[in-house]
Amino acid sequence: MRETYNQNNKITKDKLNKYFDVTSRALKKIKLNNNANIDVKGAATDFLDMARRYFEDAHYFKEKGDIVTAFAAINYAHGWLDAGARLKLFDVGKDNVLFTID
């Protein structure tokens, strides 16, 4: 099946620059929280919820034909899972293929 051309199927320089800008601004804003008192179970639940929501969003955008935003959303979803695994909020065994735990 041949996919029809759609601007949403193309990663333009503008779209890429938008994502670079957002991440650049976020990196500049981040400060370490030396007074963090973390509810581990609550954080794990929140991380998993965010991953599932972005996963659902990725499906939604894919079905709409917005492949670029679907790709971004699926990467956000996996980022939440990967961060949760890295922080040991999730037990992923020793799976360093699906997760950046090493």
C-alpha cells in the first residue's frame, strides 16, 4: 500500500528545530533538587502512567497520519520507561537491550 504524501510524514528542519528548542530550554531550566523526598511507589506509578499516555498518543497520531508527532510521542513513552528503569522505579531485570540501565 502506497502512503500518500502528507506534510506530517516529513521531518522538516522547522519541526526538528522545534524539538531541539524545547529540549534545549528544558535542559537549561533543570536544577538538581537536593531536598527531594521521593515517594518511590508514587513516582513509579506516575512514570508508568505517563509512558502509557504517550504510547496511546503515538497510536492516535499514527492513525491521523501525523507520523512525525507519532514518532516523537513513542520516543517520549520509551523515555519515561527508560528513566523509570534507570532510577530503579521499575524492575526490568538486567535487560540492557530495552533499557539504558548500565
